[in-house]
Amino acid sequence: MQLAELHKLEHFRNRWIALDPRGGNGLAALRNGCVVVDFDPDVGVLCARLEREGRSSLEIHFCCTPR
């Protein structure tokens, strides 16, 4: 799966997603080795949750509705 493919998945649509570029365990794996570790419609809530979990060095992306 590629990042563009995440935009097509209903459960990620219109939500912020946190990707770990180092790989590992996650909710979905991308072809480039990144994994989705969490997602939320509110970026502030997502970042607060990631901080509480001690997660760092993540990429945050917004999955918008495809045209």
C-alpha cells in the first residue's frame, strides 16, 4: 500500500494519520516500509495521544477525500 492508497480507505478518510517511517508494528503497512501507528479526526488529540505513548519521529498526514 502507498500513501495515496490510504486516502481511498474509508476509515482513514478525513482523518490525521501518524506514520512511523522506521516500520515496525502498526495498523497498516505501506510499500515504502512506513506503518500507520494511529489516526484521529483531530490532530491535537492525535498528537497528545502519541506523546502520552512516548511515540516520536513520526510523520503526520491528513487523508482527504479523493476527488
